[in-house]
Amino acid sequence: MASLKKYISTKKIDLKKVEEYASSFKNYFFPADSKLLYEGQKPIAAILIINGAVKVIKDKKTKVRFCSNTLILFEEFANQEELHFDIEVSTSTTVCWIDKENINELLSA
């Protein structure tokens, strides 16, 4: 299950910083499991998981699961790389899309 971690950029973010971004940016709540991105797509932003979990799906199996206070896909977004997996949010998850201007600030936190 950990093998995909090297293929997806991730960083745990300090809770205070997450709360700051959650109050400053539009949040997206998903009441049910939902696909966010599909294999072959290029991410339009990095994803900050505010509450809940996001799964990396490959061959219809969950390979990696990331939880609250985690920034994911920042390198893939910056480099405009096609994904080799699907990204799915779990039930009752809240995320925030992070643009290029704010990624560096979050990464330096």
C-alpha cells in the first residue's frame, strides 16, 4: 500500500495553518465517496485535505489513503503531470483547492 507514496507529493500541514486556509478559501464538502480526478488528467490545483480522507485508486483498489491536514498533488500540479491513478474523496470529506501562489506558503509552514 505504501508503494504509491513515492509517486504522489504529500506533506502534513500544521493544524493552525489548515484552519487559516479553511477560513480564507472556499471549502468543498463531499457527503459521499466521489472521484475528484481520473487517471490521465492533470491536476488543476493542489488539494488540502481539511477534514476526512482522500484515496489513491489504481486498478480499482485503494493503494494509499491520506487524512486531514495533508497537502497532496502539489508537485504534480506545478509540473502539470498526468496522473497514473484516480483520486477519490471519502464520505464526509472537506477539501480546499490550493493554487500556485499559496502552495509555497503552505510548504514552508
